[in-house]
Amino acid sequence: MAYFSYVYPKRQTFIQKINSGRKHHHVTPINRRLLQIICGFLAGLFIAYIILKYRRSFHSTCRRTPSIVQFKENVNHFDNSKSEDIAENDAKNITPIKKNIEQRKNINRSLLFVGVMTAQKYLETRAAAVYDTWGKEIPGKIAFFSSAISVKPINMPHLPLVPLKGVDDSYPPQKKSFLMLQYMWEHFGNKYEWFLRADDDVYIRADKIETFLRSINSSKPHFIGQAGRGNQEEFGLLSLEYDENFCMGGPGIILSRETLRKIAPHVKNCLQNLYTTHEDVELGRCVQRFARIPCTWSYEMQSIFYHNFSGNFAFTGNLKTKEVHRAITLHPIKQHKHMYRVHHYMQGLKIHDLQQRKISLYRDLRLMEELRRLHPEFSVNKDVLPADNYYSNLLREANLFGMQPDLNKYHPRNEDDVFSWDLISRSIYSNMNLNPRRKIEAYLKEGLDDVIREVMDNINLFSRERGRIIEFQQILYGYHRLNPLYGPDYILDVLLTFKKYRGKKMTVPVRRHAYLQQQFTGLEVREMFEGIERNTENLTENIFANTLKTYSTNTQSKNVYFHIAKSSPDDEIVENKISHKLINMVLPLSGKLEAFSRFMKNYEVVCLKQNENVLLFIVLFLKTNDDMVYDKTLAIINKIKSRYRTKKTIKIIPLEEKFARAKALNYGMKQVNENDLLFFIDVDMIWTTDTLRRIRLNTVLGKTIYFPIVFSEFDPTIVYHSHISPNHFLINEESGYWRIFGFGIMSSYKADISKVGGFNISITGWGKEDVDLFEKFVSSKNISILRSADPNLIHIFHIVDCDSSLDLNRLNMCHNTRTETYGNVYQLANLIYSIKTNIFQFARSKIHQANIINR
């Protein structure tokens, strides 16, 4: 119908001319109507033929050009040494490609001009943050407009600042806004297609805004932003007609060149006819008056130009939300430090997209290689491949990371190699965890949120064209497993809502099964030393080569181990610097002669015999030791001192007080300087030199506190039917457990402990002093906490004695710790089954006694 209505006026004119030339012939209305239809049909066929011919020629050109470009770019990338062997015709085709690349860069440079309104007091903070983050990624140019007296800050000499004559930093910035637009037109009007008016508290995603603007005809007048008519209090007071609106200034306003051309000559007129104090309202009125266009009436603009109504707390919390991911601009970011935080998050999303693109290319390469093997006649010309092993390495990587998504990638060899599935409902159920029913861990919940968000984005990718949208409601249930070689797998039963808003509107709940797989990429390693990142390029390549080697030699291996080699020749210098850093070890001691003897043997073997730079402070409580124990303790210390007379190895700090670990650690801390490294340890611990190296690496002055996760042994009488473990460094589910909630063993610099308030010396008896210090570090804004499992730091089993005089909370903590050290669930279950009669009788008797007491 649209086609015939378009050609109908011309066809009518053509028929009238025919009739005027044949006045003596009589044409009936039926014949005239038939003639109109025939003529219209023939004209339509002719126009359709022309359009079809043009489209065929256009698409054939588009199909040929990318393949040539891609081929030639690959030649240049892979093998520059063989460029002389390429045919002359091919060499000629390369030159235009380079020109096209330069042309595309020039196009990007001329796409968008961003004018940021700021003030002198924000140049060092907000303006600098904008320029350091998204300002450098804009596909065009950015400038900061401020008052006439504004000057560049000392820390930002390259900031593109434009002081506007006759403008101050008073609020509202109406004059600043209009004169900025006038300046943009006079100096850059013919150089850019689009112009963006922005505040200094907005974040703009450069890649998204480029894609968005490329989809719009810039030669037409456009006024783009989030449309507004004022809040409820202002409604009817902004002098707006019923069909007028304005673009809200906070999230940003985009004007096409044609729009700016129409309003720039009338800036003074607009300034002389202000009805309100709102700068964005007056700009909208000016555009409406002289460009004759309103702000974009589109509900979608609320998510594209996103304004968060949380004020100063906007974008300070979780950024993994659909609003943040969908938006092109984010407003407001009041604290300039959060601008860097948001930018880092967006950079992470870009890395994620690039990794996904890399996986897709690996899959394409693997598929092409499989097709090439099936059809050798289409083999790749060797002249276009690199001379080294780069291509062969790519193929090996593609074999590992380029496998198509499939839940059956991994084929276990036996029952022990099977990865079990965990059931996800309101809780998570697992047969491989000591707690079979537990809350969904934070990392898994975050992974599920990421997966669901990406799935819904893909489902709704073309929702606007189809006139429908599908919304996620909840996960009814699902299954999850983790393959350390390929990645996590999900089978989810999700509840969705289907909404159709075009045509016959409808809303229907639907259930769907989703089979999902997140592909792991190659390993990447970052190693820090004293807050400075080391060069780990060779280290990453070494690990990745070992990954491929392990995969190629045993593709069915469930457990994959990697050997980390040194990354550069400078590592030896760094290693020497690390090994010579002094560790001041503080040990609270009260009795426990047998454990102390074992501790000192380990200290001598690991620290003294291997010349480790370690100084041991023993805080010895005298009141809780009888004379015999005290004498034997001193004898052990003096014996070791006599062997190493030339070294300052051990210092004793005697205390005539009742045992209190917090006081002991506080006294030990007083023995060192502010910038000395401290390591707080217990007498039941043993360790190796690897632990000392981790302490030196992971503890950074003013930045990082290290709380290693200790491996604690189970009762050896249950595990080994012996009084002592045959191998203290054997780590598995049967020998012990990781003390995830233990914070007593830690390393820090004295200055950092002092900053957070130090130890609470009012805490006496067992426990809580470590949790109190840990919470202080958690509350600290400038110091981060590093927690990591240390397989070389072992807590030797001993029966935990719980003092009944402790408060109820600490007494429960003590009893729980004592219970955890007996054995794992399976060992305790087998113990109960072996003596089930006595256990059940004991349980029945206890229940009977409790019932009598309750009566």
C-alpha cells in the first residue's frame, strides 16, 4: 500500500496527459481504471528492477572488500619478512587498505566534540578525572569550559581548558552553557558531526556513544537526551507548552551539526529571554524556538542517558547492574575517585568482550583447520603463514580454547575423575562438601547474575524490532559444576515473562531451560613486589606453554599442575632483596613445653640453618609457668643461642602477668620500629621457607596486610590411629581442614597496625583479639587485606582447652574450634557406626535427662 500511494500522483498526471491528447476518443471509467492499474504495475516493475540491480552490485562489492582487507591485514600481521614474495597486484592492493585505516581514524577524529562544563574549584579533581578516564577515549575532541579567570592546575598542564570571556563560576551556569555552544560552533562547527554538552560529574562510554551516533543521520537536526518536563513541584512553572520538553543536562545532551548551526547565531537572544533558572530548560526552549525540534521523545533514552537519583551515593556500590551495562552515560558521579572506579570497571567489561572475541576467533580457527584437513585441496598457501612457530602455537591454543560450547567436552577416564553437579535452589546442595546444604556462595551468586544478564541481553537484542521484550523473574532450580580446564557449566530452569507491546498486547509467564558454559581463557599472571608490578610477560608465556603441554600429553587429566618459572634475569636481584627483608616473629608463650620444643626445632631448621633474616621475640608469661617448666624453656632457648652466637636470633620478653595473647603481641610490637615487618605466630605452628617468602611478598607497607589461611590437622588418633601425624605437610580432606575463619596468624608492618588502633589489650583469655584486629583492618579505607591458603603453614593438632570462665560467645567459639579438629564428617560418621549401640544409648539417656529437667 505504501508503494502505490507513493507512485499514484505521478501516474494520475501521466493518464491526464494521455486523455488530453485524445479528446475525440471516448474512454469509459472502467477502461480508465484498468489503464491506471496497468501503467502503475509497469512503472512499479521498472523501479523494482533498478533497485534490485543496484542492491546486487552493492552487496557483491561489500562481500568482496572485507575478504581482501582481512587477507591483506593477516599477511602484514603474520609475515612481514615475506612481503617481497607477494605478487605485485597483491602488493598494490595493500596500499589502499592502509589509507582506508587512516581514513577511518580521521573519521573517528571528526565524529564528536565534547564540551564539559566545569569550574575552577573542580579542575584538579572532577575535570582531571574525566580527562584521565573517558575523555581520552572519545572519538573526536574534548574541551573543558570554565570561567574567564580559570587556569590549568599544576598537576594537569595538558588539560584542554577554555576560559570563557565574561563568564564566572556562579550557579546556575546558563551563560556558561550558551557561550560554550557558541564557542563550539565558531571554532569547530565545520569539523565535527556531533556536539555533546556534558557536566564534569558524568561518565560517558566512548565505544557505545560512537556506535550510537554512527546509527543516526548527522546531516539532519537532532536534539538527543533524556526528555524531561520538570519534577512534580516544577510542573506547569517552566513556561513549557503541552507538547514541549527539554533534554536533562546531567546525563548529557547531544546536538547534531545542523541543530547547532541553527541555534548558535541566536545565543544572545536566548540569553536575553530566560524564563527560569534552569540551564537545560532554557537550552531546550532555545532549540525548540530556532531549530524547531524537541528533545527525543523516547522511553529508551531513560536507560541510554541514565540518571541515578541516589545523589552522592550514586555508583558507589555494586556496578554489576543492567542499568549500568545498558547505559551510554552515567550521572552523577560526585566523588572524582569514583570516576576512576567506574572507568576501571568499564575497562574490565572491554577486556571481557575482547576475551569473548578471542574465544570466537579460536573457534573459527579450529573449525577452519578441521575443514582444511577434510578438504586438502583448499589448504592454506604456506607463503602467507609466518616463518616461526606462531601459527602452530595458535592452532594448539585453538585446540584447547576453541572447542564449541558443549557439556560433554570432558570425558572422565574413571569414577574418580567425574565432576559432580551441585543442585541450586534457594540453597546449594552438594555431595562433595562437608556442609551438604548451605547458602549460595557469593562468587557463585555473582557468576549466576553475570550469566543471566548476558543471556537476557542476547535474547532481547532485537526486541525493539520485534515489538516484544522478555524479562527475567527468577531461577526456579538449576545445576552447576566446575571444570578447571574448560570452565563452569550451568543447567538452569528459569522463569521469564514475555511482554508484547506492539500490535495485540499480551503478558505471558514462560519457563525455559538454559544450558550454559563459561569458557576459561589463558592464564595471566601479575606479580607485585613492594607495590610495583614486575615484568611477567615471559612468566605468563611459560605457564601457558605448560598448560598446553599438560593438555596435549593428557587431555583427560582432572588435576592440572603448573610449574612457575622465573620471568626475567632481574628476578635474581629481586629474589635477593626479598630474602634479605627482616621478619620480626612474635611468639606468645605460656607453658606448652613439648609444643615449644617442636617449634624451636622447626625455627632452627628453617630460619637459622638456612640463614633466613628472622628475629624471634618470645613473650614469656611467668605466672602461668612453674619453675621447672620455666627452667626447661630457658634451657631450650640457651642451647640454640649457643649454637649461633654470632647471630641475634632470639629475644625473651618476660611478663609477670596472667596469659593474654593481645598483651603479648602488643609487647612484642613495641620492640621494633614503625617500618619493621611483624609476623605473629603461635607455638603450635610449623612452617617452611616458602611461608617466609610469601610473608615478605604479600605484606606491603601502607597497602596490604597478609592473613594466611592455615591448614589445621585433625586428631591423628582418628585419622592415623596414632598419637602423631607421620607427615605434617600432607594436605587432603582426611588429614585436616583449612581454617578459613582463623585470623590469629598474620603479618603486617607496625605502622599499619598503629594506624588502625592496635590490639585491644583489655581482651584476656582465649580468642577474639585476632578477630577484633581483623575487623579494624576491614574498616580501614587505605589498607587492603590479602587472604590466601598457605600449604606450608601447618597447625599441629592439640586438644583445645576451653576455660569455663570465658564469656558465652567466646566459649561457644572455643567449643566449635575444638569440635572441628576431631575429624571430617566421614571419619566421625564411621566412628559412630562402629560403636553405634553405645552412642545411641548415650544419646537416649541425655534426651531422657533433659526431659526430666524440663518437667
